Amino acid sequence: MTNALEIKNNQRVQLKDIPVLPYEEFLELNTNLTKDFYFHCVNYFAWPQGNQLRLFCCIADDTTGHILLSSSVVAHDNSREYPSFSAKNLAFHVFEREIHENTGLKYSDHPWLKPVRYPVNRADRNSDISNYPFYQIESEELHEVGVGPIHAGIIEPGHFRFICNGEQILHLEIQLGYQHRGVEQLFLTPKNLLQRTVLAESIAGDTVIGHTTAFAGLWESLCDFTPGEDILHARTIASELERVAIHTGDLSAICADIAYQLGNSVFGRLRTPVINTFQKWCGCRLAKGLIRVGKNQYPVTPYMVDSLTQLFDEYEPDTYEMYDRMKTLPSVLARLERTGIVTHEQAERIGCVGMTARASGLIRDIRWTHPYLIYGQIPHQPIVKHHGDVYSRTQIRRHEISQSIRYIRDLIANVPAEGNGNPELSSPQPDSFVISLTEGWRGEICHCAITNDTGELALYKVKDPSLHNWLALALAVRNNDISDFPICNKSFNLSYCGNDL
Amino acid sequence: MKYKANIGSVFSEMRILYHQGKQYIPDVTTVEVPGIFRGRPVIKTAAAAGAGADEDIRFLPDLCPTGAIDLEPLRIDLGKCIFCGDCERACPSRIKFTKDYKIFSATRNGLIIREGEDQKMTIKADEVRKEIRKYFGTSLKLRQVSAAGDNSCEWELNASGNVNFDMGRFGIEFVASPRHANGIVVTGPISQNMAEPLQICYDAIPDPKIIILAGTDAISGGIFAGSPAIDRSFLNKYQVDLYLAGNPTHPLTIINGILALTRGN
């Protein structure tokens, strides 16, 4: 049917098996595929090879659970401009911006070719983070408001530039890159497995399980290692527990931003025993150290089963009582309902993923479409809301909390025996490509790796769901009062360091 | 009807409050952390380790992902350590991480734990600039700057002020403007792209002011040390007043560290 290679999540393929298409055909194929919303781009990146660039495009097929992989080779010498994917499908915009920023590849018709993160190895060293080309409107009636990069709370840095008409936001442009640490490059510089695992844990410290699970799955696939049932089981519990922990913290933060003190305090304190359960499990409240490639470093012991059961027995009634109270208060609902709307059409057009997409009626959930770990055995139904407003994103969290707890309760009722069939981990296979997708609490996380002819990493690409979703925040706040920006921002809770890498 | 509904609402709010029970930690200087906690390590000398003492330790520096371990004497630099515990697992007869969360120092060298040492980490009066305890001993307002922090230390700094840890009880709080602050708390390895905003923020804080580094990434760069994308020149210009170890730093480390700096141990 297509010229793309069909692969599964976490399946290793030989580099030579990935079709190389002429650019025009490559463009046609991928932009035609993504016309149907069951297909979306999970990663699109360039691999520089001498004076050429090899472009890889990974399209997720939500109907079959395949990932459609294709590539193209273009000249890397600024000699010509290429037509962009983004002109046909806006969801590609950020990937092409990244390719342009990293390699200097020119596009003839990209609608919004703005910097993504000012990486240290960017093609244009003359571009500087202090001189971002903001969209501007000449008018005596409008004014600009600049916020950041350092914000008023304890939060990561990023710059927001509003164009306002009175108190109303006409346009918001978000400038990121302050958090850039060179993560993708650090994966390649000679490092041992533990160092790379620690690096994966540090991509986004609030999504330790999401990113480290993606890395571990990828590395194990590169090494042709099949993890035992106990490893997959423990990682699934950890993924869902991370979702519960962060969603609870988000509910607290949402209450804080509408000055609902009781909700802020109660959800805030309810998060403490959840992350303390990670502490009991692996010695770190944010679960650093829990996931290790090829082994089950911290098995789910009977003590952990008891701890989790006790946690949820105490957590659930208090959380639901607080939430039920909160949703009856007109002063709360007035701030949440019809605020910061992302329509279904917008979400689909810009390629939203995860919770943000699901709050706008767009079902994007890797656990459901491209199952990994043991999600294939869980009859998972993504939770979907349709209004796309702050309240929808709040409701999603409430319902995902109880769904995750249900999954964990089922999982700990039947913990597989330790270490059955976990062989020794070998080295990565040469000339291979692996894509690893996980559904972190924010949404779809994608790690891709390519090895060279000796099995060394030649390319490592990380995509946090925030990369797709930052534009959703910019659109959501249009025609809202600028005073509602904090609550809109919090309802997405996107990652700065996950975007900036 | 309306009146009735209001009465009901008061009761449901009170019921919620009642159901929370007592959440604050009465004494944050002595409370024990639940479960596993990798705090201040204790390193035994070969002689003290006894029967297992012939265990080879020469591989330990290479095992450590951030190069925190050195030999002769065997020592761990808590400013580089990411508390993964792999050295303890590899060499249990010599290295043991205790549950002591008071892992902080007023000097960079004070973060290095050597074999044979088993003392609480403290801050001596002569290590602290005189004005700190004089001006900040009862109240301290801090500005937080995440300079490429991964949002884990930031979460824990936020948690220090929640109803459980309640750092506000000591008059220690984070404020929204550098103009209102007595000092800066830096997290993250400091990216090139954050170097200038960090400097601007620091300059905007009135004197006297303090600098606190929270977490391994801030103290040494952690796993990002040596990345071409980071720029730590800010730290060469000023004296750091407090190093809070941890990856991320635990709220109890944060609170006890700041108390030790400003009020003595």
C-alpha cells in the first residue's frame, strides 16, 4: 500500500531496510498519510552524514499499531530550498523548525520557521536567544507584555510574549531554549550504560519513569534483549504511579492558580504519600534509580504491595471527596469552564498528543494504540473529554487518577515471580534503528536511536510530548484575559527541559 | 433553601479539613524519612570492614556515573554523587548510605565524605559570612532560578513550602521578585542560554545577599558536567554560601541546610 516500512513499537530494524525515497515522493507519502487523523507524526528528524542529510519520518498508525518509517536523502549544502511538509500539514511545523535550526536545511514555504531551542550546535551561530524574531503588530491600540524567562514561582524558565488588546490576549508567542543542556549530544559522547540511563532520568525530572522506560525499551530492543514479565510488570506499575503523583500535584497547582486555598493544600498534601511510596520503593521521591535497563533493580515485594494498597485505601476517599467538593463551587467552575479552549479541529491540525489531545476529544494514547510494557494485556480505554477547556483538562486528571489506581490495584494482585527468564544484556546490534514510544503522564514520549557498523550509537533523538503541545497553549489563551494565563498554563503543565533537551 | 445550602457547604468544607488529620511534620529537624533513603554515606576503612575488607575497590571510580568516587583515601563527593546507590550495591562492606538527610555544607570541600569518617555534616560559625546570621537569622526571602534544572529539584523546593514540610513556619519563603529577596537558590547545571538571565536576576537582588546551590546538577553539573551547552562562569565570580546535596535535594535537606546556615545547627 505504501512505500514505508511498517514496524512495531520497540522493534529493531536494519538501517538498510528503511526505504530511501526521492524528497518529493517522501513528502507526498507522509503528508498524504497524515491527512487521516488516525495517522500522526511521532518523530521527524535529520541525520547529518557528510555533505548529505538523511531525513527519517515516523508516522504512527493508530488503527493497526504500526509505525510507518520512511527516509530521504537531501543535500546538506544550502544549495537549494525544499518544499516543506508543514505547508501541507501544520503538525510537522516543529519538526521542520528543528531540522532547519540544527542543520540549516532551507524550506521554501514553511509558514512559521522560528527557532525551537537555540541548541549549542545550531547551524546559524549568529542567531542568539536574546534576539528572538517575535511576531509583532504595529498598532497604537495594542500593547506587548513580556513574561520570563524567569517566572514568579519555582518553575522552569521560558519567555512568553503577549500581544494584548486591553486585558485580552490577541496573540501569544512562546520562546523556549533556556533549558538546553545538549542531552541528545551527550547520549553520543562515549558513555556507559549507567551514565546514559542517568541522562534519560534527567531529560525531565518530573517524567523520570516515562523517559527512562522509553530509553530502557529502546536499549533492550537494540540489544535484542527480551525483558521478563517481572520487569515489564514493575515498569507498568511505576508508569501509572507517576501519573497519579503528577496529576495530583497538578490538581493542587490548578487550585493555587485560582486562589482556592483548600484544594491547593489538600491535593498538595495528598501528593506527598504518593511520591513517598516511590521513596519506599527505590529511595527517591521522583523515582530516579527505579528503572534500569535489563534488570528489575527494585522488584515489587510483598512490602510494596502492602504499601501501595494502604496508600490507595487512604488516598482515594480524601482525593475524591476534595474533587467532588471543588466541582460544586461556582467560584471554581467560573474560572475553569470555557477558559483556554483548544478546539478539536485545532488539536488535530497542530498534532496535539496525550492529555492535551484527549481533553479536546482527540484520542491519542500510546498505551491504547501502540501498547508497550504489559499495556497490551490491560483493556485500556483512554479517557476523553470534548470541551478542550481548562476544566476538561482538570477532569481528565481526576479520571486518569482513578483509572491508574484501578490498574495498579489489579497489577499488584498478581505480581509475577522475580527474575524469570531475564538473560544477560549483550551489546547493541550494528546498523540498526529502533523507535520506542511510551505514554508519559503528559503524553507520547518518543526516543529513536541509530547505531553504526560497530554497534555504537550514531544518533539519539528524544521527543517529549511538550514539543507538540506548546503551540496548543499559545492558541488556547487567545481571546482570554491575560489574568487567566497562569491557570491556562498550569492546565497544560508542559515541560520546558523536555522541549529544550 | 439558600440558607440551608450555605450551612451544608460550611460543613462539607469542615468535614474535608477534619479528614486530613494532622499533616504537618512537627519537628522537621529530627523526623525520619520513610522507606529507603540514600543520605549521608558512611565509608568504612579496609581495616574496619573486617572480613570483607579484601574486596577490590579499584573499579569504583569507573563505576560511578558522575565520577564522584576517588581512592586513597576512598571518598565520595556528594556534590557530584547522584545517589544511585550502585557503589553501595557493588561494595556493601565498605560503603553504606545512611538515612541522614542533613547533607549540606557551607564549603565545596565539606561535601566530600572520606573513609573512616562518620560525623554529622554541620556548618561552623566561622564558615558563614557574619551578616548572614545577623540579618537572615529569623527571616529569609529567596528567589529561585532554575538554570536548566530538570524540574525535580524545583518540585522539591516547592514541596518544602507545602503543608507537610511547611518551611514558612521558620520565616523562610520563596518570593516572586528578586527585589524582595535576600538571596538566590539556583537549580540545574546552568545552561549557556540561562547564564545571562541568572546574572541579571542576581544583580537585581539588594545586598547583602546569599547564593544557595540546590542539587547535584547545580553544585557540579552532575551528569551534564562537561557538556558544551552549559556555562558555569557565574559560579566563578561569587562565593556560594550553601550547598544542598541530593538528586533531587530532599525537602528536609533544604530546610535543615538553610536553618544550619542562618541559625546554626
